[in-house]
Amino acid sequence: RRGTALRELGIITDGAVLCVGGKIVSVGTTKDALRDPWVKAQRAKKGKGKLTEIDCTGKVVLPGFVDSHTHPAFIQPRLIDFEKRAAGASYEEIATAGGGIRSSVAAVRDAKRSDLTSVIYAAFEQMAAQGTTTIEAKSGYGLSHESEMKSLEAIRDAGKLWPGTVVPTFLGAHVVPREFAEMGKDGSRAYVDIVCNQMLPEVSRRKLAAFVDVFCDRGAFTASETARIFAAAAANRLAVRAHLGQLSETRLAELLKFRPASFDHMDYVNDADLPRLAKSDTVASLVPGANYFLGLDRYPPARKLIEAGVAVALATDYNPGSSPTPSMSFVLSLACTHMKMLPAEAIAAATINGAHALRLADRKGSIEPGKDADLAIFDVKDYREIAYWFGVNLCSETVIGGVESQNQSPTLRH
């Protein structure tokens, strides 16, 4: 959805959704559904085979949220970073002092795969309790061949346990690990060599990831290094996406040649790049939870992007350092209050455009016949309330693959 189409939700008042075998079969009004001969026959059955009905009277039903940017493969929160930030230190100052992404690496390298799997699964459950049914999950806190493969294996294992859809992403190029960073530019080059020549081929051969991500920004990887990793990903038949424009501006033309699924963050973007981005299939995935948690005044320029015709998605950026939230509803609230998106635009960005960012729009992101029966039921009378109320979970039930679950917000295991 682009431009004014982003605010068109296609609301059905007193609606009904029929799901069979994990798929949506029909969508319409309750009156029409109750007149359907097949539905009548199923409702008349007793015992086994009887139609299961979920009464959503006075509630709002949405497509399950598609969270297209998360980092769940970590072991513990970064509380020292949090405290330093409260005392006035910046994101980059904390990273320079030994905090930031690199401070999560030791725990992940030392962790058993089973322990990492348990933590990731707990995060998936917490997200599902808030209406999320599809999750992109990145590695990126191992930063060594062994630990990155372990992280992807743990994401795979957690995904098998969780009923929703998990899209694994290899983020070996998150930052240059400390042992290579100490070598200066030669170290960065050597680490990129390992990512391209050792890690990527194994990720591809073992089918551990659908995407390859790179953190392309000041203090991480350059545009030329990112292009090299993208080329290696393409050679290994892996699609690409990138963290871009969080801390500084990167020109987009060279990277767009690789047809990335998304550019994420996009706080800084050159106006001259907007027409080219708008003509592409690359989605700008905005993650205002990071701006909020880092205490920044600047938020992604959602209105500028939307008005330029860029496809915009919203995601949590769930991670231990800059956005420790599993709540897409909270992200919707931030999008409306700090980026001036309309509630309808925020919902579309968190559902159908998130699905496009993961190239799953044929299955996810809207309530249409033929799509997966992934739904989120909110205990509100008006869809705008989902973004209006913040700091509370109003998702009463989540339906994943046609199976309902009462939401009880499980505790995160860190």
C-alpha cells in the first residue's frame, strides 16, 4: 500500500470470517455467513466436527501483525547500557565504551543452543500474545561462524515449536566483532571476507535463512562493504535487506540494484533518493521503538516517505539494546504520536506492508480468501483505540493458522 491507499482498511461492520484447514475461506457480513448452507450444516452438527465459533461482538478483528524486523537471538538485557543512557550517554558513546551490540556477544557465544532456543521461543510467545503472528528473526549477536550458525539453528528450533510463521535472517554483518575491530580497516575487511566466503555459503547450503541483512551505517559497515555482502548473498541465492540510515545518511542507488526486500530504520534519507525508492519494490521499514528507547528527538520521516510514494512498514526492532518491546500496538502508538501517521496507515504498515517487506503478501497481512488464517482480536470498539491506548495489551485472542489462543502474556525468559 502506497500513498493514500495506505489508509484504506476495507472495514466490514458486523463482519464474519470463515476459516477451514488453516486458511481463510470467505469474508463478509455475519448475516451472509449465517445464511450460507455449508455453515448452517456445520453449526447443526454435534460433537466432533462441529464448527468452532469465536464471538467477537463489540471487538475489532485485524490480520495478525507481521513484525518484519526483530533481533530475538540474545541471552540477557543490556541494563548497564540502559542506566548509562539515563545518565546522558549516547548510543555511540556507549558502544565506544564497550557496550552496545558487542556487549551481547559473549553471552550468546557462551550459551547452549537449547538455552538460546528457549529465550527466542519465549519472545515469540510474548509477541503472539500481543497480536503478532508472523515474525522476522535475525541472528547477529554471535559474530563468529560457530555462534552465528548456532543462533540461526536456535531460531529454526524455536520456530518449529511456535505455531506462527518465522522468517529467519542472517545478520552476521551486524558490527565488526571486537577481535577484528582492534585490527582497524584490515580487520573489517578480514571479517567481511569470513562473512562472504565462509558464513554465507553454509547459511545457503543448510537453508538456515531466507534473507541476509547488513547494518550499513556509521560505526558498522560501509556502503561498499554492504554491496560486497549483497553480491555474495546473491551468488548464494539469498535475498537481502539492510539496516540503513539510523545514524547517518547512505545513498541508495548502488544498493537498490540488488533489489533488497527492505531498508530498515531510514531516519536519514536523501530527498533525491525518494523517487527511485518509490519506483522500487523495496519497503522502508520504520522502527520508532528504537528512537523512543534511545531518547531521540528525531524519528523516521514517515510523512515524507508516504507522500513520495514509498511503501512504508512498521516493526518493533525487538532487541536488547535499543528496542526491548514485543508490542506492535505500542509501535502503532509511536507512529501516530511521533511520526504523524494516521491510525489506519499504521495498521496497514504493520500488516500488509510488513508482509510485503518479507515477501509473504500472497499469504499474510490481510483478511482475504486463500490467505493464512492469522487474526488478532482486540477488545476495543474502534480500530483507532489500538494505537490510542498505550502501555496496555488489548489483544484478547490471537488466531494462528485457524487455531485460537487466549492471550495471557507469558513472561520473557532472560
